[in-house]
Amino acid sequence: MNREAGIRESAHTASLNIRVPDPYDLALTSLSHGWVNLQPYSWDESSRSLHRIEPLDSSGRVAELSVRQPDRSCVTVLARCESQLSEADCQLIVDRMTRALRLDEDTTEVRRIAAALDADIAALLAAGGGRLLRGTNLFEDVVKTLFGVNPFGCGTPQRDRAASAA
């Protein structure tokens, strides 16, 4: 099991705690650009949580994920599935959300440069910003990058929903 993840399992739900770097802010990461408006992501402002549906394996099993940041030290991923979540399923979710939230990226050098160049950017980075939400795999990143490049911008969410439904 990932040394930075704590897991509490119950029936078909698992609560996965993942340590985050300091500083880190889930909302700043999630809302930093428009990917949160594209499937399979959504943002719930009332609960300040990021949601997505994540495929677990080739059999069609999926988990509904809800990600919150209860404090500055971790994010909690609540994973729900129609079948029991194994330890391997939980580790897969932790690994994928670590990638999507860019929790392994060191922003020390960026913060140092920003401090010397722009006080507003330095303040954003000090508050936990500076990371962009991405997909849980390279394929998702490539598809969103290719289909998200639109000189008119207005049709991307509709194309994304249509492609997700297919």
C-alpha cells in the first residue's frame, strides 16, 4: 500500500487519505482552468469537492470518486463501487488521483522564481496554487488537449459530453 495513503474500507466504499505537498489547495488546482468542466470531472462548490467516474479495470467496473481537502495536509478520496474495492483497486485510485492532482510535482523552484518576478503569482503559489488538473492517464490528457483546442471555445463542453456518451 502507498506509504502516503491511509485506507478505511466499508462495504463497497473506501475512504482514501492522500498526503499533499505544502502548500497545496484542491480548489485552486481544480478550478485553475476549464478541465473541471469536462467529463469525467465536475466540481461541487457547496461541498468544495471534485468528482469523477474512474474505470477500474477492463471488465467495466467503475468507481465514483469524490475528493475533498479536509485540511492542508491531505485530500480524502471517497470511492464508491457496485462491487467490493480490493486493496489493488484502492492503490490504483490513489496512484491515479496523485497523478491527476499533480501531488508528486515539486513547485519549489517555480515559487522561488515567482517570488523574484511577480508578487501576485507568488501569493497564488504560496496559497497552494500552481498546479493544473489533468487526467488520470495520458490518453485522457491527449484527448482533452486535442479536442479542447478550439479557436471559438464555446463548443468544447458539448463535444466532450457527446464523446463521453459514445
